[in-house]
Amino acid sequence: NRRIYNATAEAGVVQMTRTPDFLNSYQYANLYNEARANDGLTPYYNQKQLEGYKNSKGANDLLYPNVDLYDQLLNKNANYR
């Protein structure tokens, strides 16, 4: 009564090769206003808000945040098996 078991295993690390380049919050707000102007609409962000985003202190700025969610939420490396 001889039993034979066959098994395979694989493991490794996956790395992100590149991530998309996104606008920062100031660039987005500015271009959003421009798009609205092209459609004949009034600007959504006023000058004070644009200056707030331009001078943002980053992710911890509560009023004018500038957060890169790729860096905040995604890991650069992942294990698989």
C-alpha cells in the first residue's frame, strides 16, 4: 500500500512597475474652472480656494488637502504564493 503525493508550490514578489501621474489639488481645481469656463459656466472654485490649494500643506491640511491616494493606500510590493 504505497501512496504517492504530487505537489507544487510557487512564491514570489510582485512589484508595481509604474503608476499614473495625477494632478495635484491646485492643478485639478484650476483646470476644472477652465473646463467650466469653456462650457460657458461660472467658476466652481473662487480665488481664495485656489490659493488655499496652491499653498496646501499636504494630506494633513484639513481645509485644502492634497492627497496622493496611490501612495497612501497601495503597496509598492506584494507577495504571492
